[in-house]
Amino acid sequence: MYWNYRVVEDKYPKSDKSYFEICEVHYDKNHVPHAWGEIMPAESLEDLKDDYEYMRKAFESPVLKVVDGKLVEVTE
């Protein structure tokens, strides 16, 4: 199992309006995303710089969309 940062699209509660955020996404042994959450603050400036580099890479992967409480890779 592993994790990375990905761009995630979700909808506001009781709305059809979407929003995007960078999240920490965790994958199972089959490389399927199964959990995600908001990014936590860094403990040092160096950690923050490292996190920024990982977050920057999120834009190199397809967007993950929340569909029925699960993450699905957007292929459009």
C-alpha cells in the first residue's frame, strides 16, 4: 500500500456545484484508491517544501472524482 497527492473533484453538499482540492490519497494492494483526506500542515519549513514538490506532481496525474463515496479516475 502507498499514498500520493492527487487532485480530487467533489461536489458541495446539497449542490451540483463541483470543487477541486489536492488530497492525500491512499491505495490498496491492487493500486485502487480507497481513502483520501485533507492535507495536514507541515512540521518544518523543509517538510513544507518537500510536501509542495509532492503536491506539484498531483497535476501530472488524471483527476480523481468522488462518485458514490469512492474515487474514480476521470478519463475525459
